[in-house]
Amino acid sequence: QVQLVESGGGLVQAGGSLKLSCTTSGSIFSIAIMGWYRQAPGKQRELVANINSVGSTNYADSVKGRFTISRDNAKNTVYLQMNSLKPEDTAVYYCNMKTHGNWGQGYWGRGTQVTVSS
């Protein structure tokens, strides 16, 4: 049973920073494509950033230059450093892992709330 556990969400003022973490169990993390998605109220879930097994990254245009995704394979953990936060970044942030046996939808965490006040 693959489990992903997110942490690090919270309430922050505009211009502030937060760092999200997602830790998973299992030995399949090192080959996984790890991603952070977010879903704001009334909106569809969208990709924020992802990182593959060799560290190549991809970002949504709305977060380029402000967010940084990274991974620590020794800790089975992926991070999302979020700087210069804006009220429009308010959403539930979800961790996703695509890996052997589930390269389609992947596995999902339960999400962590990020709220940015103006």
C-alpha cells in the first residue's frame, strides 16, 4: 500500500513563503515522477510542478520564478518551496507519485491547505 503524506501548509500573508513536504513509503520513490498539484474552490485540479527521477523539473507558468520543486531520494521526500506567495495561490495542494505499476493517474496524498491572505 503506497501512502503519500503532505505537510507544511498553513496561513501566510501575501509575499510570504511556505515549504511543503511529501513523504512516501516504499522503495519505488527513486524512479518516480513526483508532482505537486493544487485545487482552488470551484476550479479544476492543476499541475503546479513536477520532477522526474533525474531531477528535471517542469513548472506551471503561474509559479515560475517563485516556486521550486526538489527531491531527496534518501528520505523518499519531495519538497515545494513557495516564495512570493499571492492570494491566488490559495488552494489545497496535493502530492502525486507516478511510478512502476501506476504511471497513469499515479498515487495521491490527501492534500494540505495553503491560504494566502492579502
